[in-house]
Amino acid sequence: MGAKPLRIDLNADLGEGGPQDEALLSLVTSANVACGGHAGDSQSMLATVKLAKAHHVKVGAHPSYPDKANFGRQTIKIDAESLFNSLIQQINAIKAVCDELGVDLHHVKPHGALYNDAAQDPALGRILIRVIEAINPKLKLMILAGSPLVMQARRAGIEVIEEAFADRGYCADGRLAPRSQPGALIEETHRVLEQVSSIVEEQKVTTVTGVSINCQATSLCLHGDTPQALEFARAIRASLEHQE
């Protein structure tokens, strides 16, 4: 990774079996590493954290509902304590790898359906807060910018990283558009760069219906499992460095 600092953190969800992880880790500044809930195992965690360390990339845990069958992208029925215990297990698994390699675990970013659900549901948000308090209260929570969980976590004393998405469409209420909805996935580089510029320069994003809404974020997410991920990452990185 180049030495030039960026105006905003650039993160990617990695360790999910994608072929581009190593290349992406030379471009991003934070990595959210799958830790067994939707993807990932001890070998993938070790490999990903090693690469992140080599590229001086911050490492975060990327836990999910325990649902590998659906890649963590569907809400599942699970009681609060079972979810709490699963998240503890997942985050401790990646923390153990980080400890072994002398890397600080920097943050927690929930994955998929859990990310979307917890951003809006105070009961799920409380579970995430309890998990962080149990493992290390200094862990930061990365969550959707402007969502109710942002203030809930801050009231509990948890530091929050407000996240926006370079390659996803937004609804008028600030939520991510469901993947089944037209415009939910941004697949052209020029449109990704337009969205990045709007978020960084204007703290706004244009929704799938063409409405401009506020979006004040301190980190930009790029999904690492899309075919265009590497192309997007290179373009975003170049754009952010140019803006500096």
C-alpha cells in the first residue's frame, strides 16, 4: 500500500473465499475478516490477517448470523443468548489469530443480514454492544452511517465507525437497497466513483429513486466478492489519492 494517507478509510470484506483478497489488501486501509459465521475458517483467517499485517491494513472481525448455507444474507430465527454466544465465538476466533500474529484487532463489523438488522433493531444492537463489552470495550463498531445503532452504541461508550458503501444503492431512509431491487448493486466504475465523490466531498448520496440524502461517513466499503472489486478498488484508491 502506498504511503500517501487517504481522506477516508477504505475497507473491504475479506477472507470469504474470494480470489482477489491479496490484491485488494494492497489497496484498502481496513479489512473486515470473515470469522466462521457465514464464511471463513482458521486457515483463511490466518492467511488474511498475515496479508493484512504485511500491508499495514487494520483488521476487523466480520461476524454474522451463524448461517453458512445462506452466506449470512438472510435473517434467521435465533434466541438472544445463542446469538450472543455465536458472536463471542466468532470474534474470539479472529482475535486469537490476531494475538498469535501480534496484530491489534481494531473493530467489529457485522455481516449481511445481521448488519442490516442490527442497524435498525435496538435489541440486536444491544447484543452487539454486549459482545464488544465482553471481549474488549475499546473495539470500535463499524456500522451503517446515520443508522439508529450509531447513537445507541455511542451512548454505551462504544466508539463508532460510520460506514458508507461505494458499490451499493441506497433507499430514501438511508438503508441499503435490497439486493433484489433494481439499482441495489452498482456495477459501473464511473458510477462508483460518482458515489464516492458525493460521499467524500458533499457528505451526500443519491438514492435509487434519485433523491439526495445526507451520508456522513468515516469509512467507505467496497465488497470484495464482486467481479469488479479489484477494478473498483484501484479506481477508488486513485481517486482518493488525487483528492488529497
